Amino acid sequence: MNLVFILSGLALLILGGNWLLKSAVGLSLRLNIPKIVIGMTVVSFATSAPELIVSVKSALDGFPDLAMGNVIGSNVANIGLVLGITIILSKIEVERSFYKTDWPIMMLASLMLFGFVYSDHTLQRYEGVILFSFLIVFLVYLLRVQKPAVVDESLEENQEQLSTFKIVLFLILGGVSLWGGSELLIKGAVGMAEHYGVSRRVIAVTVISIGTSVPELAASIIAVMKKEKAISLGNLIGSNVFNILAVLGITAMIKPIVINDHGLLNNDIYWMLGISFIILPLVFIPRGLRLGWRDGIILLGLYGGFVWTTLS
């Protein structure tokens, strides 16, 4: 039954996130907000909604390890699993913004998180404010200074104006699905951990994190099949940045996250830092600004090592 709760919860989270995204983009287009602003703000927050809802509810329900484990596990899965499978199927040409902006910001956000939680094992409320404030500064920089010309191509699908009725309907469906999905997912995760005698952190960094990375994985595979470049390294790095700065930042502002399972700090967060760092040399070796199938095998191998050390 716990597995049914988890699968049902994940399904509702995926559907809810998609409906919320449609509603948010539809509303933004009706208000004539520029696409670049939609891509950098509305879309990013909407696609992070499942992780945000699960993390906030986990913290409020007294399961902080689920909140932290979900983000750390999702960040490792985005690069090790999602990016690994994607570049095995088709190589990716990496843009220069990778080493100028995207990767440095991801590493800085990851190191900030590590510094905040390592000494006192707690992400305090003021630290959440710092993380979220850094996100705002980052977005302002992207919008006013860098002004990238290309935004997620998935926005093209939303170019036609949605009616007000559909916008409200998708908003309600998305909100209810995210709430219901988080309830079922957390109930199933806690129940599974208790049934099998493993920590909630193990369930969070494996089952839940993979589940919340399913939309990115599905979009990546579809993009490869259609021979489109809707998914890039920058998209996945952006997801990791938002997971730390927005999801954990907002969660900590609502309620400080106390880490009870030391495995998150003794093992998992080092994997997140390591797998985030290693994509820099992979991008440049042996050919500059390109990721291919050999890099994908390395990333999948590292993800397998992460799961093995987590379960052992």
C-alpha cells in the first residue's frame, strides 16, 4: 500500500506541476509579460513546484530529512541520471554560458548550502532568506545583464492564448494535485521507511528524488526522439540552482530544517558537490563544450555509486 501511495503521489505531483505550468504561462502571456521573463521566473518556479510542496510539507509535518534529502537527491539525479541518459542517447553541444554563469552559480549555491548546514546541522530561517535573496540577485543579473536570447522551447507550445476559464481550471487542478500528491507521497515514504526499517533520508534521496526528476527525464528523452534541443545542460543546472535557492530557501524561511540523519552530511551532500563539479572537466575533455555518450556512462556510473553508498 505504501508503494501505491508513493506512485499515486508522484503521478499527482507530475500532473499538478504540468497544469500549474500551463496556467502560469497562459496568465503571463495574457498579461503580455516578455518570454524571457516568463522563462527565467514563472516557468522555473512552476517546474520546481513539486519539490517545493513536498519539502515544505515534509518540514511542517516534522520530517525535515525528507525535505533536505529530496533536494540533494534530485540534484544528483538531474545530473547523474537525467543528463547521463540524455547524452548517451544524443550528444549535447554546450553553450559558453555554462562556464561563465551556469556552472559557477550552481557550485556557489551548493557550497553555500554546505557551509550553512555543516556546522550546526540546521538550515536556519535567516539562511533561507540569504539563499532566496541570492536567487533574486541571480535572476536580476540574468534578465538585465546577460539577457540570453534563447528561452526554453517548451514555451512555444503555450503561444496560443488560453481562455480565462482554462487558466483558472489549470490553476485549481494544479494546486489540488500538488497538495494531494504531496500528502500521498510523504505518507507512503514514511510508511515504507518504517516498514523496511530504513531511514526516511534513504527513501528521500532515492525513491522520492528519482520520482520528482521524472518530468525532466521524460522531457529529455522526448526532445532526443524529436531531435530537438529543448533540454540543455543549462536547463538541468538551472533546476539544481532553483532546488537549492528557491525550494530550500523558501522551506527554511517557513520552518528551519533540522538535519537528523547524519548520512545527509557525511555522504549525500558530498556526492552532490562532486557530481556537480565533475561536469566541468567532462565538458572540456576530450573536446571542448560537448558532452557525449562516454560522459553519459561516467555520470550514470557515478549515480549508481551514489545509490549504492546511500543504501549500504
